[in-house]
Amino acid sequence: MTHDETRESVREEYESLIADQSLDGFYRNYGDASPAPHGGIWIAYDVDRRAWDVLITTAAAEIGYDVPYEPNIQHVQRAEIDFRDVVADDGSWAVDFERVASVYHKGHDEPIGAVVDRQLTGYVAHEARDWARPTPRHDQPVEEDTYEAILDSFGISPRDEP
């Protein structure tokens, strides 16, 4: 497999798309289409840190907590994934992401293909559970008045999509 990309060239292309879409630091949901009842995978890329921040919510009752099945009671996990954890120095998938090509339907052989097809964020979002940890560790599940209040308590304001 030969390619001309490096981690830096892949990152520059990705960050160009982030800038073009005004997505720097904005969270988007890559989980369930209606995240309140079942949970969601909220992800944002921070250009300055060269990393994704991920918040994963799961309805607490779905994973064994003895609580009512309500959207305002969620198990919450956080992850931070650096760009270098995704793309190797030579522009190929880093070790933890080598499986993308074989696991995902029409998975990309190279990260640059995922960037061009605007799939890189989705791959990172769906692999984030491997990096996730409960947050806050001592206070699970998280309960607020609404699902939106849970997101707000973690500093997440979903962006209205056009």
C-alpha cells in the first residue's frame, strides 16, 4: 500500500473541512437519531488541541441500573482521543484504528479517504468507547430534569443543523 500522505497532511485536510463547516469545538451526535431515550455519542474536534472530545450517554436502565427508564437518567462516559491515536506518522491508520477497513461497511483503507468522504469523525465517535471512562466516576447515573440538562451539565450545546 503506497500513499503520499503523512499524519500532518491528513490532519491539515481534516481541519480544513472542520473550518469550512464551522465545526471547531461544536458537538454533534453520532449515536441514536433520537438520543434522549437511548443515549448518544456526542463528539467535537478541537483544532487547537488536535483532539476529539467525546461524551457518551446511555439510558441508565438499559445497562442495569435499578432506575426508571427515563431520558433524564443517563450513564455518562467521556473520552479524549488525540489525532495521533487515529492516524500514524506515515498517514495510515494508527494501530488502534487499523480495523476500520474491515469492521465498517465500506470502511476506508486509509484515513485520507475517510477525510475526503467525511467519515473520519464517525469512525472516531464509534470507536470512542475503547477510550471512554465514566464521568464523574463517583456519581453515576447522572440525573437531571431533562436529557438536554444532562448535556448542558457537561458543557455540551448541540449545534442546530441546517
